[in-house]
Amino acid sequence: MHIMWFTERAYHHVPEEEVLKLHSFFGIPNTYFDPAKGAQLLNQYLDEKLYSDELGFDGVMLNEHHGTPFCMGAVMDVEAAILAKQTRRVKIVLLGNPTPVVANPLRLAEELAMIDMISGGRLVPGWVRGAGSEQLANNANPAYNREYFDEAHDLIIAAWTRPGPFRWEGKHFHYRFVNPWVLPLQKPHPPIWIPGLISAETVKWCAAHKYPYVALATMLKPTLEMWDLYTSEAAKHGYQAGPENFGYLQPIFVHETEEKADELGRNFLFGGGFANFARPEWMFPPGYNSHEATRRLASLYANPNLPGKTLVPQHLHSNDDIKAIKAAVYANYEGAKESLQMITGTPKSVIPKLHKVLEVLRPGIFSFWIDGPSPREDRMTCLKLLGTEVMPAVREIGKELGLADPFEVQPGSRPLPSFGQARKSRLAGGAGRVVEIRSATFNNDLLSSGERESR
């Protein structure tokens, strides 16, 4: 398995009440930003990444958002360039560059090539469409989002692999002279991973390109549905999807006591957590999603019992109700833990829960997600325990389940079974081991041992 960790690099000095009143981090006035505090936080986050290299993590994951205190990594390539020089072994995983809001994909190709060269070939780039709020923050037309995404990707790959100079005349991007003199060290280009939520279009696109798909803390059942969709699409392109094609990001908080771990876990819900990253009208502006994706989102979020969902009663909108809104947000904490959308505890209590998640999803790529306004020393303790106690156990679980990562097995290299049909929710493991997942059995215990089948 490839094991990494991630943080949003949030600015947590915004009053929580302001986020709850707006029901969104995006849109909070930047008058609340103190550059001195921001500088301290950014350097702390970089120090954490350097510590990860010492602890033996396989990778450090970065992302990029704009116009929101939820993420100060507005230009993650700057952070990546620093880590390229200052770290020695970790992969620098960028999930990812929002290509639809990048006005100059050729410049992005050059930036990433330099990071790969400086790091000695440790870059793992990834593309994202960017949240709907990204389109607003960068004055990009959301109706062209996927077209921008596709064409920018094709242009970057061409810049890395096609001898120049050549001319590029696309629908949205036009270059008379493509001839970059900085090219990636990795050939034919760095491995590409794609993060996502529940977009069927993105999953199909990943399968067609044989790119691993990394699910970002999505519910387990719809995540398996995306795995099945990827597997079906992969079969159309002539290969069997395996663990190397799938990744999963999960909030995990570890400390020396259960109580302290719970404190970190509750901090993850600050301001409503990811559920309040942006309001729906900003997250999904007109034209941003396909009709199919919109219907899927509506069906998921119409479910009032969705574990981990931030449920705010509809009548709670006035400033007088902030306490009630806050109570409603934090009331979801126990439900998020029960559904394993978040895992907290000591290393001893966390490892069996992780075993369940890994046995169900069988990802070759796994990322811990640590966030929330917690003291620096608590975050470093969490990282240390993850690196020294949890990660070795996860590696053993990965070996037990045969969870190969994309560096062990080339994505797209597994042949289809002799009977010519791909296995769904039965991702091929080591030594022919296959674990069957029955989606209908999902509950707080996920799958009992009697409901798992090995062959």
C-alpha cells in the first residue's frame, strides 16, 4: 500500500460563529485574516510535512482552494517546490491542480516539471475540476468546466511527451509555440492520480485513462458503487481494475488517550467542517455538474439519515440561533464515528476499525486526513503515533489483503479474467485472494466475518 496523509492547511482564527451564520467558509470576508498568524500556520504545516518524511510516510498530499479560510494552500505548487527540495523520500502528491481555473496550462506543465526534477522524480500530480466556488473565485465559466479540464489535461500531457516545437489549436487554449525546456524527470511522465467525490463522469474518465481514482472521505456504500463503475469501465478498455486503481482519504485522529483523540475529532467539525466548505449555490453553480451528477447528489443529500452529514434544522437561520446550529453540527460527531466516516482513538483502538475499512474498500492508496483547530503539539503527537504505531499495522493489513499500490502494479496492467468479465466489488488481491463485498450488509459493524468470502 501507498500510505500518506493530508491536511487542508486551514486558517482557524476565524470566529466559528461567522462561518455558522453564513453556512459557509467560502465568502467569509478576508478582513478576518491576520498575515502573521497565517505565516505561523503555513510554516507549521510545512514542518509537519517534513516530519512525515522522517516518520516514513510514503507520501504527503496537498490540494488547492481559493477564496476560503478552509484552505490556505491557494498555490500548492509553491508548497510542493519547497517540499521537493527539503524532503528526501516521500512522494509529493498533488490532488490536485484545478485545471479549469488555470488560465495557462502550459505554465502549469512547466511548474510541475520543475517540481519533479527538483524532487528527483517524486512528484505525483493530479487534476481536479475544482469546486464550484473555484469557478467564482477565478472568474471561470462553470458551464465549460469539464471542457477546460479535458483540454488542459491533454495539453499538459502533450507538452510533456510530444517533441517540440508544435502548435496547439484547441477549443479553449491556443499556443503558437509549445516547446518547454523543462520536462519531468519521470518518463513518459509522472504517475497521475485523480481525486473525486461521487462524480460518475470523473470515474469513467479515470478508468479510460487508467488513472487511479482517490475517493475523498465519501460514504462507504457509494464509494463501492464508484469502484464497481470504474471496474465496469476498465473492462471496456480491456483490463481488470485492482487495488492499485483505487485510493481512499479518511479523517483519523489518534492520541495517547481516547478522550484526547475525541477532542481532536470534535475539532474536525469546526464551523461545520467540510459540509460547510461552500453553500450549494456556490459549490454547484449552474452548468458545473451534469444532470446525472446533480440527480445523484440530490438523492444522497435528500437522505436525512446520512451518517456524518451536518444536519442543521431548516428554521435555524437567525443570529439568535447560532448556539442551536452549533449544537446540531456537533451532534453528528458520534454518528460519524459509528459509520466509520471518522476514526478516533488510541492506536490500539483505531487499528481494528481501519482493518474493517480496508477490508471493505481494498484501496492500494490510503491517506489519513488530519484537520481542525488543534494545538501544534497535539497534531504532532497524532502524526507521531500514526507514523510509528498505526502505519506499520496498516502495512501488515495491506500485505494480508494483497493491496498493491500503483508503484507495485501498473494501473491497467491486470488482464481480464479468463471468462472475460471483470470482477465487481471483488478487487483482485495478492496470491489470488478475492474478498467479496455485499453492499446490502452495511451497518455500523460493516461486514461480519461470516459475511466475508475468500477464494
